[in-house]
Amino acid sequence: MTPAESFYTAAFPEPVRCLGLPLKPFCLGHKILLHRFGSVFVTGEGAPSYDDLALSVFICHHTYEEALTAIAAADLDEVLADWERQLERPTWKHRLRMKEPNLIDLNGGAALFRDYVEAANKTPYYRYDVDKCGEIAAPIDQVLLSSLLENGMGFSEAVNMPLSLVFHLWLTQKAAAGHVNLIDKAAEEAAKETAKALHEKLVADGVIKEPAPVEGGTDAEA
């Protein structure tokens, strides 16, 4: 993927549905809330349960503000239970017990949701000089949010912006300030392949010679 393709995909991610619900583009606010509730999809600790997957999907079905309201609602348990019933019995035949309830595919849903989160965490390729970077004892989400707010963006706009787009904008600012170098990975790999092919041709034509292999060990002096 070229840098341009990476940016445009970050600005308008592929739509995703999970457990029957359309998901909003994964954003900084979603990541903050998933961390707050200890979701394994952001902590990486353990295997997801149905409750973990359902709550994560429920949060990402909403904007940050909508999720806060929905989670605090008195009827949250009832809403989640009704949603589970709809997944298990989506048709009138299911509801009239004329068909067996559907089995919820936990593994498939978890894999789909994990891909959704991982896609949102993709950044442009970049390099930086470790010696020129200061250390900040704060999570990257805090750094990103602080940067957006410092540049005049409103809180709601900042927490609801697609996460990958946040990374792209932040790294672009860092590159403009000379703190990182953004890399066209595809062009770099193509250049390496071209250089390799040219080297092999020059060797084959006898223009240059490969260095002789170094023998192992040393000769003992007489």
C-alpha cells in the first residue's frame, strides 16, 4: 500500500459489522473505553469471552458520547440480553420455537473484531533517531489526544476521529518538525530489488567480482 492509499484508507476505513451490528470506525474514544473496561481486544490478556466481545462490539457500535450514555443507562442489561436473543432467534420461526436457536460464533466474531481493531492501529512507515526522542511516561492514547487538543481540535471531534487517521496526522506533524522520517515502504523495497538485480547482472557480466569467502581458522606459525 502506498502512503497515499494508506492515508485515504485511514480517513475512510472499510465498514465492519460484528454480531449483527454495524461498527463505527474504531476511534481513540473506543480504545479509551475498551481499556477502561479491561477488554482483551486492547489489553491482549487472555481469550475473549462472549460478554467481553459483546460489550466491546456494543461500545464500538456507538460514538464515544453515545457509548458513555448507553453504558450508564439503567436498562443496559436488558438491552444486551434482548440483543443476544435477537442473535439467537432472528426470525419468527425461531421465536415461535419452530427452529432451533442459532449458535453465536464467538471465535469468528472475536477474530473479526480483532482484525477491526488491528486495522485501526496501522500507522504509516516511519523511522526516528532514538537519541533525539524524549521519553514520556504516558500511554500513547494520552499523547495523541493531547496533540489533537493542543492543535485546536474539539474534544468530541478528537475522540471520535478514526484512530488510524489520528496516527497519520500525528506522524505527519512529527515529520514536518523533523522528529521522524515517513517512509514509502513499497518504493523502498522496489529500490532494493532493483539494486539487487543490478548487482547480480554486474557480477554475471564480470564487471565486478564477489569478495572471496574468508576461510575459517588460522594457520599456526612454524
